[in-house]
Amino acid sequence: MNRGMKHFITVSDYSIEQLDRMIDVAGKLKSKKTELSLKGKTLILLFLNPSLRTRTSFELAMKQLGGWVVTLNAGGDTWKLETEEGMVMDGTSVEHIKDAAKVLGRYADAVGIRAFAKGENWEKDKKDPVIDVFIRYAGVPVINMESSLYHPNQALADIMTIQEKYGKDLKGLPVTITWANHVNPLPMAVPNSILLACSIFGMDIRFVCPAKYDLDTCIVDRAQDLSVISGGKITVTDNISEGFKGSKVVYAKSWGSLQFYGKKKEEQKYRKNLVHWIVDDGKMKLTDNAIFMHCLPVRRGLVVSDSVIDSSSSFVYDEAENRLHAQKSVLYHILGV
């Protein structure tokens, strides 16, 4: 991908110093210690998948900075879009994604895209084809609002939330990133991004997941390289007790298995033996008074118990609030300076 233009695709495109600066700006905006303006700037948001926090926080962020925002839901507000290259469009799709990218780029100063993995062929999905099309054809900065591989705005808000609790220097902080059960195989963008972000900041990461739920080696290898640079550590384990012991942060998320990719019924059958993969009081007691984090939405009673998410240790709403402030900082980073 051509990253010469100032896009926001993955946190791993940025150094710890750059991310810290963006978080600093977000914190000042949150505490109203600074005012920034994007008056006269226009942002278009294109959603190929549902959204609650991302859409709301981006719309409010742009409006509160004084800019203009237009939100489109693909297939509802727009023509049905074709995302495959070289297709003879004799089916239900009316407009090709590359044509949409070229047009939207002429209307706006930046474009935000949400395009989940299709969940059928990982080798295709991992190339992030929709994001790639907009980077190549839009001609303006592109903001990734969650793709097959990454959810950088969530990760930035996550780090901001952890820093609010434990301070700016997170090197060596013990963090548990844990898989949790779910009725469906979910995208891997969130676990990929929080793993990369924690690696950049040098944390002591315990990546906890059952057999067959390892992330793609391209992500794990990149995270390991970033941890070496930052002086952090990554331990991958399927031992829940080992993975939770002594942690200060528990970040829960479900994701699909690459071994079952595109085989939903087979994976659902396999998951019947994983119902104990829920973050409950027993697991939290293994930690060192850890805070609980999740990107939301969350399946209560499946991913996390009510007693954990409703406790004083739960920081899920701080995370959600920080999306607004972190995204203001991202928008200003891209459009204001």
C-alpha cells in the first residue's frame, strides 16, 4: 500500500512518540485544555458494516471540531458496491468500489472506511482489498474505521484508557489479551490492533487463547518485532491461570479461527467445548486488581459476566468515551497540521 499520504490505517505505521503525541492531544481535548478547529474541512464516512460507537464518535468528533461530515451506508444509502477486481458486473452490484473511491475523494478532504472481512477466504481478506482500493484511488487521506486486519482508532483509545489508569510509561505493564467465547466467529481486527499497540508501548503481554485461535503469523511476527524494539514481552499461552496471573489489565475479545475460516458451522461445533472461556470473577481474582476492557458491543454472560462488566474494575465505558477524543486527535493529525 502507498502510505506516502497521511493515512491512518494501523497503529503499527506509527512510532510510540507519534502515538503518544496523538494521545496527549486527545487528553487535552477531553479535559478542555485546548481547542482545535477543522472549520472548512469535509469528511465522508462510508460504512460497509454496522456501527454504533464508530459512526457516532466520528460524526460528533468532526462536527465538534467545526468540520462537515457526510455518512453513507453502502447498499442502503448508496448503490450496491462491487469490491472484486476484474468482475463482469452482471449481478446485483451496480457500482464498483474503485469508482466510488474516485468520486468520494473529489468531494472530501478525507474518507473514513469500515469494511470487515467477508469471512470466506482469509488470503483475500488479509489483503484488506477495500482499504487498499481507497488508498490507491481516493486521492485523499484514508481513515480505517475497522478493516479485515486493523481497528486503529479503537487501539488508540484503548492505550489512552490504560494510560489514564497507569500513567504514560507503560513499559513492562502486565496485560492479558484473552479470547472469549461467542456464538459467531468474529473479525480479528481488534485483537490484532490491541496486540500491536501494546507491543509498541513495551508492555508485558500475555496473549491467551485456546487451541486453533492463534492470530495470523504476519500480525504475531510484527508484534514480536515491535516488542523487541520497545523492550516489551509477548507470551502466548492456552493456560488461563498462567495468562491472567498478576495482570493489571484484562482485555477480552472473541475472534474467529483461521483453521475454521469460512466454515462457520464446524467452528460453532468446536466452540461448544469452550464455554468456560468467559471473563468472570474467578479469573479476575487471579490478576493484580486488573481493570477490565472490551471494545463493545459485548455478549454478556458469554464473553464476560455481569458481575465483572458492571463492577468498579470495568473501564469499558471509559474506552468508549475515549473513542471520541482519540478520533478528534486523529482527524486533526490528518487534516489540521
